[in-house]
Amino acid sequence: MPLTLEDIARICGVSRSTVSRVINSERNVSPETRQQVLNVIQEINFQPNLAARGLAAGKTRVLGLVIPMGVGAIFTDPFFPLLIHGVSATCNELDYSVMLWLDEPEYERRTVRQILYNGLVDGVIVSSMLMDDPILTALADGKLPYLQVGRHPANPRVNFVDVDNIQGSYLAVSHLLKSDRRRIATITGPKNMIAGMDRLQGYRLALEEWGIPFNPALVVEGNFTDLSGYSAIQHILPHHPDALFSASDAMASGALRALHEANIRVPEDVAVVGFDDIPFAAHTDPPLTTIHQPIQRVGSLAAQTLVEIIEQPTNQPRQVILPTELIIRSSCGCKV
Amino acid sequence: MPLTLEDIARICGVSRSTVSRVINSERNVSPETRQQVLNVIQEINFQPNLAARGLAAGKTRVLGLVIPMGVGAIFTDPFFPLLIHGVSATCNELDYSVMLWLDEPEYERRTVRQILYNGLVDGVIVSSMLMDDPILTALADGKLPYLQVGRHPANPRVNFVDVDNIQGSYLAVSHLLKSDRRRIATITGPKNMIAGMDRLQGYRLALEEWGIPFNPALVVEGNFTDLSGYSAIQHILPHHPDALFSASDAMASGALRALHEANIRVPEDVAVVGFDDIPFAAHTDPPLTTIHQPIQRVGSLAAQTLVEIIEQPTNQPRQVILPTELIIRSSCGCKV
DNA sequence: CTGAAAGCGCTTACAG
DNA sequence: CTGAAAGCGCTTACAG
């Protein structure tokens, strides 16, 4: 029922090759013919069939977006909505569509194969932050263009867009240091997550710069959830910290609760800085000083970069790291 | 480079028709042949090209999911992540893929055309709650199977899955009534959103049942955001409410802040009940009594129902309304 | 600048 | 139960 190239061609009295050429903006079409075809297309609201185009050209103009559901606080954190928003907006601009896979553990195998070989996508953006995610190795072994959201230390040639987690936590801890805190504890992310380890790295860097020895008793591993932040406090408190850098706002929020229950004043007794700048961070008690990351821009850049990789292949891996920003609220206790 | 049906056929010494039949689980293939083909497919990890299949069969096994970005609190509310999760999980089970469109106002026109006529999706789920969303009328005029998340009062034949907003707010207000509150104010959603109006309807129903006259001075329109809840309180306070039903948790959270600043005690002076049960609702001060809605199940049912519509077309519109649940916390002041 | 023709990888009557 | 053949709606050398 929908019209085809052939129909347009008949109406215009040209061949379907010509119609195809004007649709794909090739030169080699006389201005008059081009205009006429354009008019007809406009008039009857013609949309080329993308399945046919995909089959013939080997390009579908659709990007896959793979989001692993394994990770914790996926519904309290606006990370994925913002990422999706960025990807989608840029795809719209570039005339690409986006295919979404929420990658549940049980389906992982099937997903990878489907994405790689079913010919439906020209490339894929994976937002996995797990060090050893099987989908990452599958992608690395395959030949489909792809780009990671989040860098991968083990694979130097991978394309990625990431937030500068090291610089972010360095910023956070430096701020605490400048506010004369010296016993700065940290709740880290899980060991198998790159962002978690990067944020720990920034913590160490800042300490080092100020000549403060690294004290293992002041670092506790969390898993980015509120609850893990809450229980981390129990381990940290005996060591009398005067500040806390939490590798996520969710954990900071749990820590704030625990601190409150232990009758420890924030920021007077313990200053707190989080990471992520989730909306909730402005509403904790006290409002949380934290590190803002430009997630939507990450998504947007990821889409744009992947399209470049698809359309203008080179040997150079494309890698971009976006800066973060310190957002000062009350929990750090710096009265400007 | 990827293998094709033809390759499998050659290896097995059969025609590609036969291979196609076993892939599509048709009968009319001898058990031995079927097994042999299956083995080869398994062995070489064959994935049929979906673009080709789509072109030949007119079915792509992909569902479109359209999410309008016009609406307010899209990143503080886990509605969309949960919805997407439900849709995606069920699509995985049913061997469908999902194509995502975040519908930004400027692109709306292009989006609709693309979805309807580019042959990439077999049907679409639209999560629009606007009364007069242009995409809804475009879909209604087109011939692509679709299903709405959220009912549409003006179109009785539309397929939809919705949460019972009327029953939900009825539940909320009844609870307040049972707790001896009589001057119950409400902050509504915007007039052009169906869910908003449904929630107002439930409020009226409960009042009516208890013989309490409807008092327009006690109802203020909000737009589902925190801020609108905050400012609504200024209009309501002069009329001395003893309770508040807020049509969203975000607005309730703003209202709580305003109440607090006005030195009005919750729940002693004013009992508060929200709607949505966002994660934050458990952490407000005091924790918010609210109405829980099964969003993920809505997504799951939407996908399942749309697939039924695609695969077994009938004339009957499919319409399902899911019940909500009252979650009692502290803000309503009922000490069980 | 333009058209005829082959081909992308499947499905689907049709004939046997 | 099986295969040969046409066809889905495009793109893309190739020839002119």
C-alpha cells in the first residue's frame, strides 16, 4: 500500500535510479529533474522503505544502544534517561534511528549475536561499565563499529566517550583538603567497575599532592547504592574521619542517614562530598556538595562520534573525555 | 561476509526454501533434515538478516516505542525507565526488538512519518498522556497497529494499557476521609493530561461518596513538578485545609517544603497523600503516603498486547486497566 | 545527466 | 516433504 520509488518514478516520468539519486542527494541529476522529483516526494509524503534500503546498501542508518541492567540503582539515577536523551536527540539531527537493548543477564548471549549479525544496525553504543563485560569482548572480536560509554583501560584501541572520573574525584577531594580536612574517608564503587576505580584514583591523586598518606582504614568499598553507603559508615566511623568523599550521590545519601543516626553533625564534624549530581542531591539534609557530570552531552557525543566512525572509518580510535564540575552546596561546610 | 541462508543450504545440501522453513519453524520438513539444518545453524552461529526478512515478509519483528519529551519531570521520575524496562523485557521474551523514539517537539512531524511509513516497525507503543497529542491523531489516521500507554477518553476504539488513576486517587482520598479529614485540598495535574484529570475525578468520587461538597477553593492546578506543588500551597493555605491530596509525588514534595516553611505540621495539621510512589517518596520528611502504580507491568503488558494485535488482528480494541495500591507511610497521620 | 539490469538475503505461493 | 522461481523495494556499477 505505501508508495515506492517506482511509483515516484512513474509519476515523474523518470527511472527509479534517478529518484534514488535525488533522495540520496547525489549530484548527477539535472536541477529541473531534481526539483520535480522533490516536489512529488513532498506532495505524496513519500518515505523510502528502510528495510529495502538496508538490504541493498548494507546501511540501515540505525544505531544500537545497549544498556546493561545488571548495575544497581538504575531507576533512581537519571543516568540512563539522560544518556538516552542525548543519544536520541543527536540521532534525530543526523537522521539516524536508535534501537534499544536493555541487556538483562539471562538474555545476554542472544543479544550480542542479534546485534552483531542481524544486519539491523550500522553500529552500536554500549554503556557498560563492567571491567569484564562479555558483551565488550564480543564486540571487540566482531567487526561491527562500536563505541563505549566509559573508557576501558585494558583495550587502548577502543572508541569511547567518558566523563573524567579521575579529575572529578580529584576536584572533590582537593576541595575537602582546601577546607582543612585531613582525615578524608572514601566510599568507593565496586572493584569491577571502571568508573569506581577511576574515582578512587582521583582520591589518591589529591591526597598525594597534599602529602597526605593513603590510609586503607579510611576506604570502604560500596556498590553505588544508598544502602551500601549506609553500612559503609559503620566501618569508617571507628577511624574518626573528618570528611567523606562518596563515589556516588546515592551512597552519600545513605551515609548521611547513618551519620545522622550516629549523631554526627554534617558538615561540622564530618564534611561530605558526593559524585553524580543527581536531582536528589539538592534535597538531602544538608544539601549535598557533589561532582556534576554532563551525561546528556556524553550521549550526544557518543552518537555523533559513532556516526563519524561509521561514515568515515579511520584507524585512529576516537576517544573523548569530558570534564566534570564541582557543585558546592552545604554538606562540605565551606562557607565560601 | 556474514553467512546467508544460501550458505546454510549449500552446506546441508538442501534448498534455501527448506532452510527458511526450519528457521521459521514451519512443519513440512522431515525430522532428519530439520535436525541437520538446526545443527549447522547452531554450529556456525547463523543469524538471519532482519532487513531482508522484513523486506520479503513485510514483518520486521520490531516494535516502536515513542516517548514524548514535552512532559515535565522526565528525569526525576523513574516512569520512563520502568516503562522501557517492562517493554524491553517482554520484547526479549517474544523475540522482538525495540526501536526508541524520544519525541522532541521540533522533530515531531518527521518522527510520525518515519514511524508510520518507513517499514521498520510492525507496530508502535506511544506513551503520550496529552489529550490532544498530534502523534495520536496521526496514528489513529494511519494503518500501523499501535497501542497507547494511557487511555484516551475521546477515542473509544483505541488499544491501550493504563493504570487506574481514578481508583488510585479515590483510594488516596478515601483514606484521608477515613482518618477524619474533611477539608481535603488537592493539587491536580495539568488540564490537558488525561492522567491528571482522572486523578481529579477520583478525588471528586470519594468526596461525593462521603457527602462532602466539592469546594473549588481547595483545588489548585499544578503541572506535576515539585515547584508547582510548592507554589500551589500558597493558594490553598488561606482556605484552611486539614489534608492534601497531591496528584504526583513530585508536587507533594514541593508542597511538603512549603508547608514546612509555613510552620504547618505534617501530618498533625495537614495530612498529605501523594501519587506515583517514586523512590524519593520514602525519603521525604515525613515519608510520604502515596499511591503505587505498576509501571513496569504496564510496559510489559503493552508489549505483549501489541504483539497480539500484530499477530492476531481482531476488531475488538484491547483495553486493560491495572489497579493501583495505597502505600501507607507517615505523612497521612493514620497510626494504623 | 539518465536508464536498464543485477543484486542485497530473505519469504512464499506454486508445482511436483 | 522439497525445490525453482518470483518478488519484496531499494542501491549501484555499467553503459550510453
